[in-house]
Amino acid sequence: MIRNTISVSLLALSLGAAALSAQTATQEPSQAPAPPVVTPAPAASAADKPLVPLAAAQSPAYVRRFSGGLTASFTPWDLMKGGDFSGVVFPGPRDVISQAGPNSKWYAAGVAIQVTVTNRFAVAVNAIVRQAGFAMSSNVIEGVDLPNTATDERKYFIETEDTHAYYMDLPLLVRYYGKSHRKEGKRWFVEAGGTMRHVWNVKTSITTETIDGVTCCTNTPTRPHKQNALGATVGAGMHFADDFGIRIIPEVRYTRWLNETFQKYGAHSRRDQVEIMITIGF
């Protein structure tokens, strides 16, 4: 009897423990899933990097494709030549003994444009305004000395002339640089081409004094011998560039004019022209 009672008690305790264990298992929270593991992408190798275009990797141009600036020009020789003249001219006829002297400005100014064509060649264009002039004094005998006449019907007078005019010089030159336009630093160049000269705004003052003391004046402009003249030009110079992009271009040019702009008595336009120029470009 006692043994049966103990057996029943042990069985009840076992069943209670099993029930309690099942209830605890149902009340425990479910474990959260582990976060996914992110594997970093492998670093791109040098071979996988995009290629830089060759043009982008080149150095900047020290002689730009297009550039412009202001030019100052200085002529050590006067644009006109003076001299003596003696002869008979027509209409009239006029027997003239004349002496002329130059009276031009030795400085001039203008603009410059340059276009780079190839790695070493460029085309340069200028427009330069100059002032030229001359002063002349002439002893004039006008008319014909007729034989077998009691009186001299010819006119005697002294003529003083002062003429000034403006020149517009338009040189078109091809330049060859001694260094590539993309290489840093100063460089030399030589140039050759042609120049056209246009004459405009001619002003003349002529004072005439007769042997009787009568003085009069006229302002009729002296007619140029050639309104437009052509010349062949050569030159050489240097090209400097600073850190701010300013270009300084000193040069020397020689022009041989094929025509004379003015040609009157002892006054003639100079056919050989030497000029010293400096251009400040941007």
C-alpha cells in the first residue's frame, strides 16, 4: 500500500515537471535572424580606370590659336624724302626751282591680330595709322618768254606749301616660330608677306607771294601720286608670355614700297621703310 502511494507520487511529479518544461519552451521569444554579411567590392585596378584623352593631358598653348592686341610703331627714317628740284613742269608751263623737306611723325599706333595655323606657323595682320607730311618752297616762273616782245608777260612768284596726310598700313604676314606653340617660354620668329598702304585725309596749305608783295592762300589738297601703294615686307622678332596671359612681341620690319605715295617736285615718299614695333597682346 505504501509502495503504491510512493509510485503514484513520483509519477505525478514527473508529469508536472514535463508540463512545466513544455510551457517554458512555448514562452521563450524566437531568436532574430543574423544580419547579412556585406562583402566589399574589390578596388578597381589601374587597368580598369578610364583613359584620359591625349588632348586633355597636353600643356596649354603659349602661342594662342587666336590673339589680338595693340601695336606701337616707330620709324627711324622719315616717311618722306626731301630734296631739290629744278625743271619745267606742265600745265603752265612752269619753270620751277624747289626745295622740299620731310615733316612726318616718327611714331604710329594700331591693332594686331594673329591666327595660329599649324604647330609653328601663324598669320599676322596689322592695321597701323601713320601721319606723313612735307614742307616745300618753290620759286616759280609761269608762262612762256615770247621773242620780239617789249614786255615780259610771265608771272614770277614764290610758293610755300605745307602738306599732311594719314597713311593706313595693312600688312598681311606669315610667321614661322622657332618653337612649338605649346612649349613653354620665349621664342623667336621670322615673317614675310605684303603690305598695302592707303592715303586719306590729305590737307594742304599753299601760300603764294608775288614780286608785287601780294600774298594769297589756297587749301586745295595735293593729289597723291598713288592713292593705294603696295610693298613687300619681311621681319623678325621675339614672343614673350607672362603668368597672366599677356603677350609682349617686339619686332623689326623692313618694307620695300613698289610705288611712291607722294611725288611732287623735290618731295617724294620713301621707298625703303624700317620700323621698330612692339605689340601687347591678350
